Amino acid sequence: MLGQTGALMFHSPWSIAIAASMGGAFVFVLIIGLTHYIKDNVSLLIVGLMISAATSSIVSVLQFTSQADDLQAFMIWMLGSVGGTTWNEITVLAILVMMGIVLSFRLIKPLNSLLLGENYALGLKINIRLARFWTVVATGMMTGAVTAFCGPIAFVGLAVPHLVRLIMPVANHKILIPGVAVGGAALLLACDILAQLPGSTQVLPLNAITSLIGAPIVIVLVLKSKRIHV
């Protein structure tokens, strides 16, 4: 009886969301900690890729020891979907995302100050360590919750902030945060509509659509930043 109760608690929406948020926050903290020792961006990118490879190997071992039904559920989750969530999961997701958004708005002043450098932020009496801590908490909470229930949907978090900056060329986070939230939701909804293949009974993986849209945006931004003209 106790074992069944523990299994139900482990598979509850709250436990899944909290575990995913803690995992995302842990990786974020690890990368931030490594920036104090690795100053070269290329080296930091290589280390990030090695961390990704290590986590992928752990997932591969778990896949190898899993049941066939679990593997099928995992593969469907990896494709990404916003239509497979239950109302309980949506409730948990909405609560965590709203908490993350509230934290993000409270971090507007520290984030705007850090744009001008740490010395400027310290001059404004900004506690940089505390600001970084709450940034990790807000990021891990929202990213972990969304990934736990909707899968690792690619390129939305990477492409939307840059796309919003192109549409609204401002640096004020008071404008950027709601702009990115609305822009990300709109882009994901548009990708989900395309994935449904209107007029057809087939449904494409959501990750395929977001990658097709997000990858060209990232390539254009990289070329623009490197001043390469095609």
C-alpha cells in the first residue's frame, strides 16, 4: 500500500514538474559556475556540449533498461506536443509559469542594470548574486515545467527573444519580457496549427515545425552578427 502511494506521488504532475525544474536549474547553475573558470566562449560551448553528451548517455541507459510501453511514451514526449496534457497538468503548468513570470517582472530593474555592467549595478545597490539566484529559479521553474509536460520543444526559447528584439529594437526588459512571452506563445500556436496539417488526418511532430522555422532565424542572426553577407 505504501509502495503504491509512493508511486502515485512520484508520478503526480507536481512531482514531475518540480523534478524537471530542479534539473533545469541545476544545469543552469553548473554552466554559470563554469563561467568563473572558463572565459573563452568556444571552450564554454565545448563544455556545454560535453554536459549534453553526458546527460544523453544517462538517458540512453535508462532507455535500454525501460519497458516497451515506457519507450513509446518517451518517444512521443520527445517529439513535443501541447495537446497531450491533462487538466491537472495544465493547472500545475499555469501556476508554475505564472510564478516564473511574476519573478521575471520583479527582476526587471536588476536585469536592466546588468546591461550596463556589474559595476553600474553595484552602484545602484543591486545584489548581483541574489539577482542571479532568482533568475535561475524563474528560468528553471518555467523551462522545467513546460518541458516536463510538453516535451523538449526546440528553438522557441532560442529564436523568439532574438526575433522580438528585431521587431522591438529596445533593451528595456519591461518591454522585452511581455513581448517575448506573447511572441513565444504566438509562434508556438502557429507551429501547432501547421503541425495539425489542415485538411489532413495526419499530425506532424511539433519539434519538426519549430525547428524548420527556428533554424533559419538563428542562422540569419549568426550571419548578421558575424557581418557575413551571402
